[in-house]
Amino acid sequence: MSKKIQIVEVGPRDGLQNEKKVLDHNAKIELIKKLAETGLKRIEIGAFVSPTWVPQMSGSIELVRDILKLQSQGAIARNIQLSCLVPNARGMEDALKSGITEVAIFGACSETFSKKNINCSIAESFIRFRQVMEMAKYHKIKVRGYLSTAFGCPYEGKVAETRVVRLVRAMIKMGAYEVSVGDTIGVATPKQVNSLLKKVLHVAKPGQIAMHYHDTRGTSLANVCASLEFGVRTFDSSIGGLGGCPYAKGATGNLATEDLVYLLKGMGYDVPIDLEKLIQIKKWTEEKLGRELPSRVGKAGAWNIE
Amino acid sequence: MSKKIQIVEVGPRDGLQNEKKVLDHNAKIELIKKLAETGLKRIEIGAFVSPTWVPQMSGSIELVRDILKLQSQGAIARNIQLSCLVPNARGMEDALKSGITEVAIFGACSETFSKKNINCSIAESFIRFRQVMEMAKYHKIKVRGYLSTAFGCPYEGKVAETRVVRLVRAMIKMGAYEVSVGDTIGVATPKQVNSLLKKVLHVAKPGQIAMHYHDTRGTSLANVCASLEFGVRTFDSSIGGLGGCPYAKGATGNLATEDLVYLLKGMGYDVPIDLEKLIQIKKWTEEKLGRELPSRVGKAGAWNIE
């Protein structure tokens, strides 16, 4: 199996979206530029959602335009794939205006979470996704799918694996080139990962699946290891462990990019990302946000195990 | 392979020893009593070391006597194995006075760490261990061995696996019923665990090995999972993640007992330990120490994944 890993840095979107403090336009630009200098090849930089609901993501059109300009000038490497979250046709119109070449749709595996998080049922959300998908296809824009609460829901408890499998298949059938399967509230252990991936990989190839773990209960790197066994090679993470799920009490954030990179390098995977630079960005982000971020490697420092 | 797990709670010794704030006699008694009520069956409660060097461990004779009295009265379950660290013959004399029925010797796999941590070479430490062992055998006291810095040393870097294997063999040959192999500075990933355990299990049975991980870089639960694959079923942890290595900059503590128990329960292992009680003890300990402890489950709360 391949040793090549893809990391999708979700800090500027999934991370910042869940932070109390809103970073201004220039700070976001600086953060994305810094991340782009570490060797990361995929970065989610914004969301075309209502600024009333998610003030942290307001100004995403301007942000994307400025970032794409920097990329066209070579100030951000041209081989970095940037993307934005798009909840519906309205958001997709903004995405088209911005010039972004990849968008992500965001669904849930739990009905209650879907209603509380995106204000519609799962079935309704897929009608919206279909609209987004048609517009994206027409404009030759890549679409990534997210499925949150794939292991547990803060309202409903355990989530049925069959539903996750059905939704993964639906997203792929619809045209998503990859589905990011998320343990939104950080409850899975490798046993659940094994059980779910075994079933998911009946309807998708390992290359179509990304895993998105939260380190809420310290299990995320163990879950990454379990996923690697299945040939999954794409993982979402956020710098410093930025973010977290606002609907989960006491939840720490996403798996930190530094921790993920440390693990994968230590295990001999091909991860050409500068860990020291990541640690510096984590510190910079802490200063900007005025709070300590939960990443472990960011605190302890790197160490050359190999 | 068996689903039965043994957890060695090292918070009252390894944990408190590395805390700035010293808990008084009564607080230690209370902590140990609380831990004994969770279902934990092995607890390391003190160390017979010089109070000049380790003030946190002073009064261990009185502590052990009071705890054993409570145990003889049934206020602490009689089937709980209590133990203390013993560095040399002088400490072993104290152990004998205290009435403890299990002791632990503590060595390192790195020469520099041995000198800085226990003030002698590895060879010299083994001469001391032999004296302790002879006294212990005569008095029918069980001896557990610790080998610290088995994956990395803060002074020497990577540690040779052959040395770890040689020292594990030496401790077992000497009479240790179990050797706890420690990633003292928390640098290992499952790749290193796999590589080392494969070799260690040429000289020891899985039942003779305990793994002692630190969550310094977030990898400890992944390393626990890797160890389980080899049949290792005994793990050290400390309540709340108490402690940490004072010689490792920015190091967070031992693997937290709550995090370990959450993982193992989630994976279907036989761990009859009350997670909610552990979380309450973590909070109590934080109040006593006046600092937040790093455990993840202690912060986020348990969740019934199965």
C-alpha cells in the first residue's frame, strides 16, 4: 500500500468557524500564506454561508479572491488545492464569483444534528447538495463531501453504520470525488473505525475516503492508525487543533495537524510537511486568538524518532 | 487472546512525584481511597526515596501503614495490590518496615538519563536492584521492574532496541515478575512500538510486560493499540494524566487513566473500572493541586460508544 499521505488542513474554515474570536481579513490571509509554506497541499480556506449564522466566515469571497491572486502571482504555491464550504445553491453562486476551484458540501449522519447544525433534514440537505453539484459540474469545479457525526451524535447517541454507508454512497454517486467521514464529537475508538470502514469500503475505494477525527477523548491518532490499515491515506486536521464542535460540551478541537504529521512521519509515511513551521504557526495562531490551542506536539515540540 | 486488562495506577507515586505542589498525608490517603473505589486493582502509592531529593514522596512509611490498616479493615478492598518504588537496599529497609507486599525498582535504558535521574550508571543501578531483589525474595515480596527512556532519551536521542531487550531480560532473570517498559518522554509511534515489542517478546512473555506511555505527543493511545496486538494486557497510567517527566520540556503527563479506560472499554476489552468515578477523582485532584490536568476524557466526559 502507498506511503503517500494527503492532509487536508481545515483550520482556516472548520477551525476558525468554531472559535469565539473572529480573525480579520489580513490575519486570515497571513494564516493561509503561512500554512501554504509548510508543504501542505490542500487547504480549506472559507465558507460561503450566511454571515448572520457564522460571522467568522464573513468576507469569504474577498478572502478567496485575494488568496487566488497571491497564488496566481506565485506567492502561494500553485500546486496547492484550495477549497471552500458551500451549503446550498446560494453559497455556490458566491463560490463561482470568488473563483475557487473546489467546494465542499457538508452533511450529517444524524437527523437531529442535521436539523440543529444545518437547519434541515438529511433528505432536504441532499436536495441542496444536488443543486450545488449540478452547478459545480457545469463549471468544472471539484466537489468534496463531508459527513459529520458518523460515529456518534450529541443528541441521538450512536449512529447506525448502515446510514453512514448509505450516505457515503449517495455522495459519491452524486459526484463527490472524496467523502470526509467525521467523528465530530470524538467518540470513536479503533474498534468502531474498523467496523465502519469495513462496510464503507464496500461502496467506496480507499482513495475516495478521508477520515476526519476529533481528539476530544484522545483517540484520534489511534483511529488514524486503524484507518491506515484499510488503505485510507487522506486525513483532515487543523493547525493547533483549532476549532472543536460547538455542540459538544467540553470538546477539544479537531485533530491537530502537528500531532498528525508527527505520528505519520514517525511511522515512516511520506509526509513532506515542515513540522517546525507548523509549530510556529500554532504559536502565532494562539497569539492572534488569545487562547492556548490543544495540540500536543505544538506544546512539547517535535522529536526525531527516526 | 485474552480481553482482560490490568491497569497499574501510578498517579499517587509517578504522578504526584512530578508535581510542584506537595499533597499532604491526608490528601494522599483520600486520593488512594478514592482510586481504590473505582475498580482499579493495582495502585502504586509511594516511594522510599530520600525526602531531600523527592519531597513529594516523604512520609511514605506512614502512608503505607495507614493505607494497609484501612485495607485490613476492609475500607480499601483487600484484592487491590499496592506497591511502592524502592531505589536501593536503604529504601527496601523502609519498605519492609512499612509492610508493603510489592515493590518496584526503577532503571533507565539511557546511560545519561540514568545518571541524571538516579545518579548512577545503568550497571551500578543493577547492582542496587540485585540487593533489593535479594531482600525482597527473602521476605516474599513481589518485585516489579521499570525501564524508563525505552524509546528515546532527552539527552541521548534514540535508544538502541538491543539495549532495552538486554535490560528487560536482565530484570526478569533477576526475578522481576513484570517489567514496565516506558516511553518516558512520549516520542514513540506504533512503528517503534511494533519494532521494539517484536524483539522484547523474544526474551519475555507478553504477561511479563507492561507498557508505560506518556501522551506528550498525543500518540499514547495509538501505542496502546499497537501493544495490544502483541498480547500485552498491562498498562500504566495516572489519574488525570498527573505527572509528566520533569526532564522533558513542555511534556504533558503520563497517559491519563480516564483516556486509557475509555479507549479499552470502547474496544470491547474487559475493564471493570468506573469511568465516571475516575473523572470525579480527576476533578478532585485538580482542586487539590490547583492546576488543570491534561486528560481528554476527564475534560470532555465519558460517552457510551458501545
